[in-house]
Amino acid sequence: MLKRHLTKMWMMLVVASMFLSGCLYTDIQVPRAYRSASPIDVKAQVTDKVVVGESCNQSVLFLVAWGNGGYVGAIGHALMNEPTSSILYDVHVDVKATAYLFGLYTRTCTVVTGKVGSV
């Protein structure tokens, strides 16, 4: 009888945690819109190199979420080794998601790819 009661309680806890995702703690940033500079807006050259930057949000056990998965973080990582006067243009954005054990741990990343130019 006790074992059946504990099993029911465990199942209720699992179901409740699925519906209360992020209720214990959430601190994330998610991208909504971004306007990229075009080759006309910058001093584009054929030799401009392509860089990639990534920023991620993570969550554990459907209860705790954190991260900076926005454009600013991803572009910051892409331009990390570039001069401060550099600008990213012709930007392409992708979202990459990884989940383990039915989403008990998830990682969602914003990936930006663009060319480095100067103004």
C-alpha cells in the first residue's frame, strides 16, 4: 500500500514539474528581432572574413533556467577577437537546441554567422 502511494506521489511530482517549467528560477534572454547591416552600409571587401558567434540559455529539471541566448551575446562572441571598430554585416541567425532525458536538461543557442567589416 505504501509503495503504491509513493509511486502515485512520484508520478504527480513528475507531471507537476513538466507543467511548472522554470517556476523555481528563470533568468534568460531570448532574441526577437535583429536588423543586420548590409554590404552597402559598410566598407565591404571581398576579403572580409566570416565569423561565428554563439550564446545560449540552459535549464535543468524544468525548474531552473539561466543564460543570455540573445543576439547581443552571440554577436559579442563573434567579434571577440576583432578590432573594436569592426561591424558584423550580412548576418544569418540560427537556433540550435539540445535536450537530454525528455528535456530534464536543455540548452538552446542562438548562432550568428556574418562577415566582419568596418564603417
